[in-house]
Amino acid sequence: MKRRFQVSRLRRVAEETSFKFQARNAGKLILFLLAACSLQFATFVSADEIKSKAALAMEASTGRVLFAKNPNLRLPPASTTKLVTAMVVLDRARLNETVTISEMAAEVPSIKGTRFKPGETVTVETLLYAALLRSANGAAFALAEHVAGSEEKFVELMNRKIAAIGASDTKFINATGLPGKGQQITAYDLAKILRHALKYPVIREIIGTREADISTSEGRTISLENTNKLLWSDEGAVGGKTGYTRLARHCFVYAGKREGETVIVAILGAPSRKMLWDEAEQLEGKGFDVIARDGQPVIYFTKADYTKPAGKAAYKKNSRGKKSKYAKALAKKKSKKAQATVVEGRKRKGAEAKKIGKKGEQKSIRAEAFSASGLFS
């Protein structure tokens, strides 16, 4: 049964749902609804028709939310991450710049047929096609190394980028979307990211391309087919980006156009790839329906616990059964971080001891003063 609630009562509603909002999250939700919807009322309905963990339809021209399920639920982004990777690259590099594939980049797990060999040289544009059309992780890693010198430094640029976009519930730990602790996004943020990415003509062109052949400077050709199957079935398809890991399940962000209007659909945690396409089309239709009728958006929440990305990724060993250079680098990074934590702990302990010592001295001085005045015994 549908129920209507005043926006002023949203805090109580959010607290009563099994989404388990804390008070500050409920406040954030109120601001989200007021800014995104600009309506006096919000409608909450059953979530049975959408099986994905989180989903959202957004009006691209205004950023207005048209339909949403668990819009602020933090989940793993999988390869939708590469949209941000592409934006950061285009902000700092030219398409015709040449990139030499490092051994680490060559060992990053990628979809079969999209791997680059150590020492091969390719352009930035070639790597962008591989990363966005076929989700080549090695291509994304190579771009990160080229732009920032290391993936770690590149991730800092990525997180600055999403902060500027206003994706406040998103955090990246790598340029690929491979699983790891702390990597998170929401359906609302993902829609925002694509809305911004569509302003880049190069990204818009690539994600709207069905098939492409790319070549290395050495003459090796790689044929790519877009992982977005809606490019073949939706006449108004603008483009989008898919993603999948065992932890994240099937993810997708997509833009479709009808009669001058564009709707962005973001889906996280779909149970299957078929359901991903079905729900994307369903959400797109709902979005256009709300626009056409100038109707009221539907926003609802379900019982959904936050998904915590696994601390260990699935790329610990290479094809020869040995620890890859990429995995070794990650282990080294973790070791350095642990050492830094220990050093920081010692410094903090020393500072606290010094602080306690100063407090003792001050207390002694105060005691002497009080004793002299007869007010302390």
C-alpha cells in the first residue's frame, strides 16, 4: 500500500526503516530529497519490483532524481570506477601521448583478449578505448601510472575529482574498480559521475561505440566489443559503463535519450547480467514517464546492510602461480602503511606522555599556589 509522508517527517521515517540510518544520515537524506526532488512530498512504496541492491533514475539536464531505491547505500563500484579514471586522465593528458606498458600494468588481471604486454607502446586514446569499452584493468592501471607516476598518487586525484563533483559518499582505492577495503560508491553518486562524464566529448564518444579495433605501436591489433548490450537494443542509447566482481555483483550506469530528454540510470548489486539489462530498461522507462507526466518521483528503502568490501583482492597470484609484481607492490604498500602506523603510534604515545608530564607540572604549580593562599590542603 502506498503512503505519503511530509518531507518534515522524513527523519522519523528513515529511522523507522530497516535501512538503519543514524541521525546524521537521516539529515543527509532530507537534504538529498529537498535538493534533488524539489517537492513537498515524497512517496515510499514496496521495493519488490527492483531486485538490485540500489538503483536510481536521474534527469540528466537538471540532476533531479526521478526514481530511486536505496540511493545512499554504499556498495562496491566495480568497473564503473573507470569513468572517473577516464575523466582524471583527460584532465591531465593528451590523447596522442605515448604510454609504455610496465610489467605491473601487464600483470593486472584483465578480461581475456584485452591484456597488453610489457614494453608495448600505445596511445592514451587506445588505452581509454580498452578501459571503457571492454573494462581492461591493465589499461586503466597503465593510464594511472602515466598520469601520476603511480596508481596510489592517481587515486588521490580521483578522490579529489569526485569531491569536486559532489559525490560525497564515494571513495576509490584504485583506478580499476578491483575489490579492496574502503572502495565504495552509491547509486546517487554514480549517476552524478556519469552526468559529469558526459560533458567530456571523448568519453561520450567512446562509451557510445559498439565495437572498435585498437593497435599497439608494434602493430598488434585488439578487437573490442562494448560490454554495454543496450547499445544494440535501445535506439536512444547514449552510452554507459558496466562493472562486475563477485563482491559487487553486476553494476551499470547508463544514459538514454528520447525526444530531447536524457535519463541516467545507475544500478548496483544486480543478481545477474540479464536482470541488469531488464532493470536498466525498466528504470529508464520509469524516468521518462515521470518527466512526461511532470510526475512525482518514487524513492524507497529496503532492509539492506552496508556491504563491506573484502580486504583481500582476487589477484594475489599470476598465471604461473607466483605472486605477481602488482600483488607484491600492494603488499609492500600495506607493509609501509603498517610501519607508518607503528611510528605514528609511538609519536602519539610520546606526545601524550609529554602532555601528561606538562599537566603534572601545571598541577604542581597550581597546588603550590593554592597552598600558599590557604585554599588547598
